[in-house]
Amino acid sequence: MNLKRLVEETDTRAGRVFDSVVVALIFISIATFSFETLPDLPRDIAAALDVAEIVLVALFTVE
């Protein structure tokens, strides 16, 4: 199996898993963005959300 087929096709189990992971990451990204807009967010949580955002952007870039 080549990488192009894994990313672009869903006719294999690996392709379906890849698509499901990407969708889950999108939902996580939306949630972290939403939480970042809350007022009076503790600094440690805000820092963790910033790190999560950086990691997610990096993953989406690779994808």
C-alpha cells in the first residue's frame, strides 16, 4: 500500500482509520479553539491549549 492510496482512498481499513483520525483531530482542534475563548481561563490550561494548537497545526500541515 502506498501513501497516496492511504490518504486519498477509503477502500482499505488503513484509509478509513486515517480518515477517522483526521476527523477526530478536526473536532479536537475546534474544541481547543473554543476553550481558548473562555474568559478567566487559568494560565496552565491556556498554555496546554496553545501547545495542543501548535501540535494540531503541525499534524494538519503534514497531512
